[in-house]
Amino acid sequence: VGFTPGSAGVVSDWPVLTLWRAHQGAPAEAPDLRAAREALAAHRGEAAWVWRRGLRVELASLDAAEAAFNAALLAGLPLGPALDQALSRFPVFSFEHWLTRALREGWLAELRPFSEPT
């Protein structure tokens, strides 16, 4: 699996996605920080996927299973072993849901066939 150029996963002890979203309004507007304050007060960490759609930066929230699966794929693990690893840690992980989301959001640049070493 090949992700689009510029793709990265972020897993943080801080609400990074909520903080980023709070500051995405028009430059003349004061940011709405209520959700960010609540997340900070609750010490809620977040996982996010960052990718480019053309020249625009996109961010999406990931659950722990999706974050682990994406990280395994980014590290170069083939699809089958990455899926086995995700399911061993997160039995409720749904590959079908992940694939539908990855295709809809444009996360994937290519699907490479796996070949056994000769």
C-alpha cells in the first residue's frame, strides 16, 4: 500500500486535531477554543492522519486501531501482516471500513502486489 505523498500519522497525548481545528477559521475571526479547552482539561490525547489533497492540507481523526494500522503500513509492512497485527491488538478493527474511508478520502496513491522473495 502506498499512501499519498506527504501522508503522516500523529499520535499525541494532547488534543492536536482539536487544537488545529480551533485555529482554522478566517484570519480576522477569533478562534473558538471551547472544544480545545475541554479536551485539554480532560487530558484527552488524539490520533490524526495528515495528508495532502492537491496543495491543501487535510486532517482526520483516527481511532487507536486505525492509527496503529496506518503506522504499520507507513513503516513498510505489507498489507496482510499489517492487518494481522492490527487485528491481534484490536479485534474490532474493520478493514472494510478503513478501506472505504481511505479510498473516499484519497489517502492511497497505489496498491502494490505482494511478492514472495525468491
